[in-house]
Amino acid sequence: MPTASEIRVSIDVGCHRHSVAIGLPTGEVLEEFDLLHRPEGFDLLFAHVERYQRRYGGEVAVAMEGYNGWARPLDTLVRRHGYRLFNINHLKLARFKEIFPAAAKNDRIDARKGLELFQLCDHLPVARGVLQEVAATPLENRDRKKPHGPSLPHHRTNGSRIRRFDELNSYRAARLGTPRVSK
């Protein structure tokens, strides 16, 4: 059974559909397919990647553009699986495609270009800025994102106005010694 130091995945991110290319560091493209931006599509991606990881061994590195936020929540799921995540700088990718032209632009070609970027970064130090590794989120930041206590209603709802009225009345009574105002 052949072994590889890394399974490389390149994803051309779209609004509703993503194009995926899976390959090896040697440049061999193992598979290309499209997936929907839905949980079933994400499950399909990870099933394919895990199958190649069992077959070839090695770590998994995933490259995708994070432009316009279409990569969410896929980028989070990639990190959760323990894979290395790389952001493809879309401006540098455009320059790369100008230097190394391909057939007419389509999503599958862009996904394949992502695999080529991995190879290029292995051999040319100048190209290393095209793929930027995304660091894991520190635990302190994750803890800050968790909600603290029950969520309050929107400030324009009637419940919120009543609550603020009650808080103001309590404050007046306690601090200013004025009688409470009735509703």
C-alpha cells in the first residue's frame, strides 16, 4: 500500500456548491467532485478524505478561499476534524492563474489550481505567501464566544421596555428615595 506524507485537498468555495480536488504531494490528482453547501455535502467530503487517508496515510491539509464568508461553516468543520487549514489568497491566486494559464475558468479548474499551489509552495519560497495556514482559535477566544446566561429580548420589544422601566423604578426607589412610579 503506498504511503504519502500528506493528503491535500483544495476547495473552490461557492455560494451553494463547492468544487473539490483531492491529491498527493507528488501532483497526482486522486479525485475531483462537487458538493453542496449543506451538512450532507460536508459529510460526503469528509468520507472521501478519510477513505484516502486510510489508503495513503499521512496528515490532511485543506486549502480554500475564505473570500466573502462562503467558507463557513466548512472551515470550522475542517479544523474540528484536526486537518491543517490553509487560506488561499484570492488576489495571489489570480496572479498565479495569469502566469500559469489554464483552459477557460471554471470551479473544477480552480480547485485543481489549489493543488498546484501546494506543490509550488513546496519548491518556490516566493510562492509561500499564496497559502497561509490558519491557526487554531485559542481557548480563551472560544470561551468568550459562549453566551453568558439567558438571552435577553431585542431592545425594541415590549418585554424589554417593561424590564427597563422596572429597573429604572427600582433604581429611583433605592438611590433617590423617590416613590415608585406605577405602570
